[in-house]
Amino acid sequence: MTGTGPGDPGERLPAGPVEPVQPGGPRTPPAAAPGSAGSASAEPVLPPADADPAHDAEGAPLDMAALADYLDSGRSPRIAAYEDDPEARNALRALEHMRDLGRELVQVEADEADAPGDDFFRGVLSHISRESRAGRDIPLSHPDPSVSLALTEGAVRTLVRQAGDEVPGVLIGRCTLDGDVTVPGAPVRVALTMSVVWGDPLPELAQRVRERVNAALLRHTELRVEGIDVTVVDVQPRPAPGGEAGR
């Protein structure tokens, strides 16, 4: 299912703002979401061996297995190399949401033959790994012409992912910005894939995602977004209340 529609600029996004940076300077993404997945009992889900890896601010490949282990530990003791690196924090935030939704879905595993398996989570994680990279610089205006500000493409993809993931039962997969984002005022289209938990009508769910994403982009960027394309690629069964699935 796909769709494109206008957003709602008035909708509130409970995420922290994306901090602009000077091109070539430190990369600063949205503030980290509270909470952790320290109590998760599921085995770490790793990206495919041939996945294009994300890199930290120094250009070194991110070790997604190590990040998963760090989440398992409750992010304690604090590892500065992860917490102080924007690309690593982006990946940690996305991993946390994936695991939160994953814990809901594994409740049906004993009773549902089509409960999500490792391939489902590996696919999402491979997108997180690729899209945590900084990518292109997206310019921001400033009243002082001598000041040059920009957001990184990776920070904007993280913003889009966080906005979409705020819709209950939604897990954003792939996120792309189509267009020349380096040119102020150039038309841009946002393309998203998402997996959903069965329940709400899919057109309404996709529209809520578009509205949140559009509101976030209007608030934190100056991109000229001409459309937001949402494709539902997977539907998972909803866990029964009280763990009574299949009874």
C-alpha cells in the first residue's frame, strides 16, 4: 500500500529538536529518547553480513553487534564512544524502538505461525545501519551571511524515523530523501517503508505517519517537501491482551 498526502503542521512531535551544525563540524542529531532496552531477553539481531555499514563521526564503521550488547547492558556503564557520537546515538535510538516493538510481537510467537522471525528484524536493522551515516549536508538559513549552518542527511533521516515510529504499532524501515537536498528550495520527496501491527485501517495509519513526518520536517528543517510516500511492506499480528494469544 502506498500513498502521498499533505501533512499537518500543527501536530506536536514529542522528540527533541535537531541541532544545526556548521558544514564539516560536529554532527548533532535529535536528543536521545529516554529509556533503554536493558531488560530485553531476545537475542541480539544483527544486520546481514553484506549490509553497507554505518560509520561514526570519525569515519570508522559502527559495530552494530556491540551496540546491541550495550543496549542489553542497560547502557551501563556508560560508554562515551557511543553516547558522545551522534551516528552511534542515532543507531541506538532506532535499535531501542525496534526492540520495544519486538518484545510486543514475540508475545504471539508461541501461538502464531507467522510471528516475526530474525529475517524481519534483520531487514529493519540493515536499514538503520545504512541510514545512520551522515550523508549530505542540508543547508539552513541564518540572518548573518557569514554564518554557514547545515543539518546532515543522517540526522534528518533519524528525525523522520523517530517521527514515524511515534505512531503506535509502526516500525519504519527504509527512509530516503529524493532530490538535491544540498540546494535550498529544491523539491524533495520523502519515501518511507514501514511494518505495522494489524489493527488500525492501513490508509489511516499511513496518513498519521505522513502527518507526523511532515510536521517534524516543517519544524526542524527548511526542506521543500513536495510529497511523502509511504509503503506498507509488512503486517504483523497484534498481541492478545494479557498474553492470551491463540486461546
